[in-house]
Amino acid sequence: MREWIEYAGAWLGIKALGLFPRRVARFVGAKFASVAFTLRTPLRRAAEFNLRLAFPDWSDAQRSQAIRGMIRQVGWMAGEFSQFPKYTRENIENIENIVVIEGADNFEAARARGKGVLFLTGHMSAWELAPFAHALYGHPLHFLVRPVANRRVDALINGYRCLSGNAPIGKNRAARAILKVLDEGGTVGILADHNTVIEEGVFIDFFGVPASTTSGLARIALRTDAAVVPGFLRWDEESRKYRLGFGPAVELTRTGDEERDVVDNTARFTKVIECFVRAHPDQWLWVHKRWKTRPAGEKPIYPF
């Protein structure tokens, strides 16, 4: 019964927002996100703690401003997500009025190498919109996801994600599926900015503090020679559009020492993410406990 209630709530929420015009859906999404953040004490604590850790020299006002921006971005994403069924390749001009692609030549150069592309990204702005829009522009990808506990909600969300031609890769079969996609010259999107369990990660400095970071991206890149292309979505207030910017492929370090190369390249990927977050701190998801996993024997970093 609980699963059906959760599914019904998610379905009604998405469908209801989808009935509104995009502008209204974004407004309602932002208001809902603000209320949810106010009511969820753990989210507030995590965001405030993370910002103090990352920007110790900031004032309380600066941190509050970043949090307000983050809440707005998350709320807008809910509104944007609800509109996905309205966007198709047949009416491509609709998505062109919302998302501008920058650095397309970087993505094309990586794809031309013929070894597949690993789309390095993170929880920036309305991150669900990035792969959806890029697929409508003619570049569908496979995305790595952690299944939602409620399988009906999971199916609902992935159904929307895949409307533009993308396809999910479940964590339980990720390695083999990723290798197959890359072998065929395809693209795999990987969110590489969240905390990782100690068995699946290596500790890399993120804002000067060791953070358990997925090592899988580096291992796959080293094994396949697929191009690792950074691609981040950001909201541009001046143009009132999102900008999906692709950077040049990250050059891999290869010393012959596999474990050292995994650490060195993971550090390179993490630095790219950190630079983007520093440039756009109000557009990253600060509510996640990024530094939760600690090295063996080290005390928890979060006091709550």
C-alpha cells in the first residue's frame, strides 16, 4: 500500500505540474522546493555545514544567498522535468529556446575518436535537463542511475528521462553495459560529484577536504581510452536560458601504475567539478553529505 501511495503522489505531482505552462510550473516548483527545504532540518544542516566547509571565509549572508539560489534551481528543475513530454525532435525550436549548447566542438572531437565518450557531469542547476536536451539535439546517451526504492516511481521517472532517446544503465549491471556502449562508440553520462562508499571510491581532495570519490570513471577511461568530456548545465540570468557547456576532453595520466593512475585521474576529474562549483556555487546541490565517508579510523566529519 505504501508503495502505491508514493507512486500516486509522484505521478500526480509530475502530471499536475505538467498541466501548467513552463513558466508557472517553474514558479510552483520553486515555491514547493522552498517549503520542503524549510521543513527538512537535515537538508538545511547539510547545506549550511557544507558551505562553511567549502567556503570558510564567506559571510553568513553569502552562504544564505548560495542556498537560496540552489533551492530555486532544484525547484525549477521539477518544473522543467514536468514539461519533458512537450519537447520532441519535431518541435526542436522549443528546446532551443530553453537550452543553449556551448563547446559542441569539444564533444564532437571526442566522439570522432571512435572510442566512445564518458560525459563527466554533476548535480548542477536543473541537471536532469542536460542529457534530455542534448539527446533532442541529436546526441542520445546512456546514463548511470541508482534505482529509486519504489520501483513504480523509478519507472515513472526513468520514463520521462528516456522520452528524448536516452536509456538508463542500472548499477547492478553497470560495468558490462558501459563497456558495450563505449565499444559501439556511444556516450555514457556519469554524475561524479556525490559521496561514494569506501569500497567503490578513492579519497580525493574536494575543496581541500578528502572526499570519497567514485574510481569507476577513471578505471573505465583507462581501460577503454574513451574520451572523458566535462559537460555542465548552468542557468544564465542574462539570457534567461540554460547553457550546457562542454569542455575539452580531460587528458589522462598513464604511468603504468594502475592504482596510481586511477587516483591521479580521479583527482583531475574532481578538480574540473570543483572549478565549476566555485564559479557557480548557487547552482550545485549542497544538501548532499559529500564528505560523509571517511578514511578508516577517522571520525565522522558531520556532527549531526
